[in-house]
Amino acid sequence: MLEAIRNAFTLPDLRRKIVFTLMILVAFRAAAHVPVPGVDSQALQNFLSSGEGGSTIVQFLNLLSGGALANFSVMAMGVYPYITASIIMQLLTPLIPQLQELSKEGEQGRNKINLYTYWLTVPLAVLQAYGQVIFIQSSVSGILTDFGFSINPLGTLTTLVTMVAGTMIAVWMGDLITEQGVGNGLSIIIFGGIVAQMPSRIAGFVSRQDWVNLILFMIITVATIAVIAYVQEGQRRIPVQYGKRVRGTKVYGGQSAHIPLKVNSAGMIPLIFAQSIMIFPSAVAASFQFSENSFISGMATAVVNWFSPNPQSWPYWILYFLMVVGFTYFYTDVIFKQQNLSENLQRQGGFIPGKRPGRQTKSYLETVVQRITLVGALMLGFVAVLPWIVNLIPGVSQSGAQTQALLITSTGLLIVVGVVLDTMKQLEAQLLMRNYEGFIN
């Protein structure tokens, strides 16, 4: 691997791509430290480390923003509105005939769908910016005192425009990495924010001199990464045979191939779906925690505690596990139907040995996908409840090493492993094109 890295930097074009990617990451991290005018960043950081009701929601949003929300910077929303818009477009494509036709028109159709996604990102970013500021303002006193159209219309509009512009700039940076750098740009931006938070987490263990739990969490992190990588790379290969075609004196086709069906084709999307739904009740209830009505305040506090991922709230983790498994099946089914594998095989003259083309092939592929998805769904569910499992270890919860002290969060682990594997494959492809030995044997 070290030899492959050296070879990558000796190639001028590949070296330029790697340096370009690093420069964009540095620019994004620099922008992530520029706060929105009038924000008390220190108050927000104290709130994040306090573990109070609502802090878990902010930490989840901070993860998706690449760590930019911790400073309430101009990049506070990161690329999350664009991710939401992309998921919405993916779910709407099989439901709307016009979008379904565009998806079948090749690169031109995909470009139009991408354009619609960008347009959808702007209103979603405005709504999220306003809701995010209102929620944090209600949770952290004094963080942004003059926000609100009834208080300061111009200042409120400026804050919203700044945050939306930051999101679009982050998306633009991600597109630049995808086009001129290495790897998927949006994923790498989130990856950079997650990795940037690791030194501070390790420093927390060192400052407490909690060496035992530091070693324990490092072992758990490495073991979990190995399991994720193994499952992420796992696939079921369905053999495909192509019939022979005679044209004149030449014979075409007749070769064998396979369809690689991934064990986890949903990626981290089920985790985001489930966590977004799970934090919604606590996000609403947190706004009523400081109500003058004692009954409403008590009910809101109970909802926040029940829907907060603390070690004592075991119903939260069980429901979270079940939702992750369910969303994995749902999203995998949506993606599988969009691929139209049986129709594409029949159109190209291919068939699965022992299966008739058409309906029988489609039914067979659906059965195989449902079976192998069980492994991917259980893996995602395990990763989702990993913080709870860790806190069940004797001595961990009493030592002060709580869930938030994990080196990388469960969702972050999936992002890190996925980005690293994808980037390694792209670098390997570049090296193999030039007859160098790649990263993966």
C-alpha cells in the first residue's frame, strides 16, 4: 500500500488530483470555522458537551455538516439539504412518469434530474436553516439573540441567506472534488469533518487519563470498521449467460458474466432515515421544555428523555434497531426496482441459467436480494445500536466515557469506511491503468 501511495504521487495527473482534493478539504475546514455574525459559538460548544436534552439532535446535525455546526459557521448545514433533496428525488423517480423517463435517457436525463435536485436543495436549505436556528435558539439561551422576522427582519434574512449560500458552496466544493479530484466529493467533505473531530475525542480521554477506555474504544472502533468493510464489500454473484448471435461469418456473444448484488446496497441512508425520524419527537418536545405550564414542561421533558439515546432509554435503541432494519429493506427495494435488471438482461440477450427471461428472472432476483439484504440490515442495525452496547460494558458508563466519547459515531463509521473504500478503488483503477500494483490485492 505504501508503494502504491508513492507511485500515486509520482504520477503528475494523479498527484494533481490528490493535492486538489486536499486543498478543497482545507478550504472547507477553514470556512467551517467562520461563524455566522452575532453567534455565541462558545455557548453552543458548551451545550454540545453538556449532554442536555436536545444536544444529541445538534450532534447528529453537526455530523452531517462535517463538524461545521459546532461553531455555527456559515457551513453549519453542510451538504445535508442536498442529501435530503437527492433522497427525495430518488424516491419520486419511480412514482412520477416524467422523472422515470428522464432516468432512462442516459447522461442527458441524469443531468436534468441533477438540476432539479439543485433547485429542490434551495427551498429545503431555507426551511432547514430557519428550523435549525429556532431549535438551537430555544435550546441554548443567548446563542443568537436578534433572530426572528419580528425582532430583526434584515438580520434574520442575512443569516438565512448566509447559511443557504454556505450549503450551496459546500455542494459546489463537493462537485469540484468529484470532477477534478479523487473520490465522491460530498462524501469526502463529510468524511473530513468526521476525521477532524477524532483528535479532540482522543484528547478527552488523555486529559482524563482514561487509558483503559481509550484502548477499549480503539479496539472496538477497529473491530467495527473491519466488520463494516467486510459486509460492505460482500456481494452475491448471479451467473449470467449471453446467447450466441451469428452475423455473416462472425459469431457474437456466448460469453459468461455475473451480476454482483451487494449485501448492503443501501449504504448509510437507512441510518439517516431512522435517526431523522427518531429525533423528530424530541426536537419538537425540546421547544416546550421551558414552558410556564408545568404539565406541558414535564411531558416535553419526558419525551426528550425517552427519545434521547442515553444508556437507560432501552426502548429508544430497540425501536431504532427495528427502524434501521425496516428502512434498509425499503430503500434496497426502491434502488433494486430502479435498476430493472431483468428487463436489461432480456434486452441484451442475457439470461440466468435455469430461469426463464422476464417474470421468473425478476422473481428470482427479488428473492435473492431479500435474503442477502437481511445480513446487511442486521449489520446496519448493529452499528446503529453500537453506542448502547458499548455503554452496557461494566465500568464504561461509570468511568465518564459516555456514548459521545466514542472515537467515531456509528453513522460516522459507515461514512468513513465507505469513503475510504471508494477512494481506494478509484486510486487503484488509476494505478492499474498505468500498470502499477493497486491498493487492493
